[in-house]
Amino acid sequence: MARENQKSCQPQPKLRILFGSNKGQFSQQQLTGNKNPIMNSIPHNAFKAAIKAGRTQLGLWLTCANPYTAEIAATSGYDWLLIDGEHGPNDVPTILAQLQAVAAYSSHAIVRTVNKDPALIKQVLDCGAQTLLVPMVDTAQEARDLVLAMRYPTRGIRGVAPIAARASRWGRIADYTDVVERELCLLVQIESERGLANLDEITQVEGVDGVFIGPADLSASMGHLGNPGHPQVSAAIDTAIRRIRALGKAAGIMGTEPATAKQHISSGANFVAIAVDSMLFTKAIDDAWQRTNEELAR
């Protein structure tokens, strides 16, 4: 009995925990029941903190709508992974599956919604997404409406049901509705001449954390469909990036060639997508076929 009492008074062993952005040491006692700190605290949005501090974050576009390939990407070291619900064949269940697949790793998951629908935004946030990229934002009012969709009343219009949501650990984060806003990150996508004309007003909307310039649609809007590298488009993008940063917000862009990415970063872009999973997959398949056939032909 004395030995048992002595053992119970000894310090609890420390376990190393890695869960998304939650990294730290907790005692064995803390990891049991409702005292589990992972279950009781909202995950820290390291991506939001990084772009707010002006640090460069490199990302990968996920278009395959597959949790297995998403997890492969999550083990590669990218700062962020974008689950594409606009051009990828995704719906809410496939987005959820990919959020679950990458949650154990350090890469931050961003979800691009298919549109600006507040009901869809509510579902994606409830699934646990903390950072959203919303396409085709042309006016400051559209940006303000998105901010409202991200917030609970009375600051917004997001429906309230945290006890049923993965985002709140199914109610285990008792103060979820009070603290969630500080870890949510809204990125709006400008990809038209109209959006560029309203760039300053959109960027300055309170609650918008960053502005992403969409080169493909922007080039089409400017009359250069399929040619995002046109000098007129490139100049507009460079000017927009510099202006966004001058207004105190993070600037994002896609640059799948290293030289292009470097140029955008030198202009001030601080969250840059440098690759697309389906493009990498296609190139690897084609390269393997071509290399093997060249070797066999020798």
C-alpha cells in the first residue's frame, strides 16, 4: 500500500502531442476524459498568424478531391494546402474527408468554396475549416457579406449549432462561439477588372485577412483568355500585389514556375501556391511513359 501511495505521488510522465497546429507537452492526467487540452481548446491558426506577420507561406493546390492524395501532400512540408471546391470535383463530404486526412500534420488546410453562398460557408466552417478562400469577389459589399457569413450573431449571420459540429469538437470546446472568430481567416479572390477597380475598398474591409489575385480569370476578364502571362495582365497583378500589401493585408497569387513565384514574392505576395496536385500527377505519369519508351528505343 505504501508503495502504491508513493507511486501515485510521483510526477505524471509527459507525452509529446502532435495534432495540427497544437504541439506541446501535456501530462498523462491531462490527456484523460474532459481534461484533454486538445478537445477543450480551439486549434491555433498558424497560417493566419504567419500572413499577418508578413511571413511567406508556400502552398499546394489540391484538386483531386481525394483524402489519400491530400494526406500524401500533407507529409511533404508545404505551409498550406488548398482544398479546391470551385474547380475540383468536391462537395461537403469530400472536403470534410480531406480536412480529416491532413489534420494530424503541420500543413494548414484552406478551403476554396464553389461560390459565396452563406449556407455553404456555414457547413464548411462547421466541418472544421478555419481558413476560406472565396472566389469571384468584385465589390466591398460582397466582401462584407462574406465576413458576416463567417461570424455568429450579433456580429454576423452564421447559424449556431456548435454541439453538432466537428469544429467545436462536438461541443467539447465550451467557449467555441466566443473564441472561434480569432482563429478564422477570410481570403477573398479578385479575378476580374471590376474587382481590380474596387481593390482598395475590398482590401480595407474589416474581417478580410488577405486578398488573392486569380491570374486565369483575370486574364480572361482583360481580354487575354488563356494568357495570364500577357504583359498587361502581369503589370496589373504586380500593381495589385503591391497595393494590397501597402494597405496592410496579405497578398496571394499562384505561380507554378519557380521564377514566377519568386517574382510575385519580390513584389510582396506572401501566400503563394507553387504547384497543383493534378498537374504534378499528370507530369509524373507522362514523364515515366516518355523516359521508359526512350530507353527501350535505344
